[in-house]
Amino acid sequence: MKHITEYRDSTLVKSLVRKIDALNPPACNLMEVCGTHTMAIARAGLRDALPPQIKLISGPGCPVCVTAQRDIDYIVELARQPGVIIATFGDMVRVPGTLSSLERQRGDGARVAVVYSSDDVLSLAEDNPDDEVIFIAVGFETTAPGIAATILEARKRKLKNLSFFVTHKLVPPALAALGGMKDLKIDGLICPGHASIIIGVKVYRSLSAEKKLPCVVTGFEPLDMVEGIYLLVKQIVEGRGEVENQYSRLVREEGNPLAIKTMYKAFEVCDVEWRGLGIIPASGLRLKQSLSELDASRRFKVKPVKSKEPKGCRCGDVLCGKIPPSACKLFGKVCKPESPVGPCMVSSEGSCAAHYRYLVVSI
């Protein structure tokens, strides 16, 4: 606990904030692209602690939130199939689809199991041999290697009643897409800590060099984040656009080669749709052809749904950093954690959930 306490030392944090202020920074927009950062920034009250000309905006860092509406609808339809058990992480259960959600389907009798590890689905399939178990594989590079290992183990155990619906997404292509948006001004990126443990620091260098964009990989404690912001602001003031690694105690230049190798034993890169960003080339993962018997999208043919975004919901604009959650007319009125309209209010890493929980006093 000693070292954790040091990273939460308010005296050290305030000292770094004063150093940021002493740089006399211009007005700048810094985007954090990790949902855990979004929640941690809100919880620590960093937006109010920083000089007013520094604006922190949230990006597409919540994997549940960026899952396309048509994928949510497909998952809901899978839950309606007879003899099926849907296994998923908890946040996905309450995300509203066009017509329903996993939560509503469970209320109507569908079998939906919340798991805490992808390995849990192996036991679930073995314990229910007469049912089809479908695991919803959601996440960025952080969770993809572990799920890949589970898929390879399922093949090894010859589990015929287990399949996977894969919606994994890759962070660097999304950052490149954000950098190409003409109506979005980003002066620096707070790069994700968890994903960077897997993919390393080097993956951000081409984007930083091409856009002359300051990038800093940071951890999640208050001191981590403020030091990362200090490094970004210093680059901006000095006219530099480089990649720096504040989270060097866990993140390496090359990342985790073994995890990456495992990931690509099960998956291959593909084009994929992101909520708010559209289809981004080479930004997703799908099961390799050699593992097609474990692919739920090949095994199950469901009736297609004409997907529509929730009326009035601006989660797509929030995920792109175009507006803060409070700019959505539904925020805090119709859309609340207990009655979410869009995924950004559902997920524990969602921007709207973070703003509502930590920044809203009354609406």
C-alpha cells in the first residue's frame, strides 16, 4: 500500500498542478482514450483542479460503448434462440438494443450468464452439454489475449457446444481516425495504460509523427494522470509532438510479445464498425478461418433487425469527443444510470456514467 498511497498523495498532485500552471499553457484539448482514465479523472476531480485553459475530453475508450448498435441487436437475437446460454461480462447486459436488451430478454426467460473471466465459459459449457453456450467477446487489446487463450483452450478440449461472438477492437486505428476528423481539435492524447501494457509504446509513434501530436501513456492514479498531463502540456508549450511513457513501471516499448502472439493465434485483423466513428479499416479482430467452428456468427443465423440508434441519444458524439455528456438533452433527465438510454450511461467505463456519478450535483 505504501507505493499506492504515494501515487494518491494530494500534496504531490497539487505540486504538479502548480508546475503545469507555471508553464503558462495555451488553451488546449487533451483527450483520454481509456474508459478507466475517464472514470479515474472524474473520481479524482482533475478537471476542476487543472488550469482552466486545459480541457480534458473523453474519447472512445469504453469497449461496450463503442460496440455498434447492429452488433448489440445481433447479440439480443442470439439470446432469443432456443437452447442458448449467453455468457457475457456484466456491462453488456443492460445496453439497450433497437428492440430490446439482454436484461429484458433475461426477464422474458432467456438464459444470460454474467461471467467474470473468459475462462468461466469453459466450465459453463462443460456443465451444460445439452445447451449452446455463446460468449460475447468484447474489449480492446487488454482483454483480447486472454479471450484468445480461452478460444484455443476450447478447441483443445473439443467443446462442441461453445462458440464466440467477437467484437474486439484495436485502439491505434481509432486514434488515427480521430486525428483525421476536421471538426475535432485534439492537442494531445492521454494514451491508455491497460491496452499499452499489451501493445506497448511504439504503436503510437507513427500517429504522433504524422500529426505532430503529443502522446503520453499514463497510469490510473491521480499522480500518474497529472504527471502525464504535465508531460503533454510541456510538449505543447515547447512545440513538440512526441510519444512519452509515464507508465514505465508497467508499460514497455514493445509491450507484451507473448500476449500479442497469443492474440494473433486466434484472431486476424478486419474492418469493423464503431459507434460514433463508423467503419474503421483494420480496427477490429475476428476469429481466424481455421477456428470458424467456434464462430457464433457463422454457426447461428438470426433474423436481422433494422438497427436504429436510441432517439435523442448522442452517445456517438460523446465517444468522438465532440460534446461533453451534459450537452446531450437526455443526460440526467431521461437518461440516468438506473434508466439508461445509451451505452455511455450503462458501462462502468462510460463517459456519461462518470459525469453523472462524479460531476453532477443536480439537474
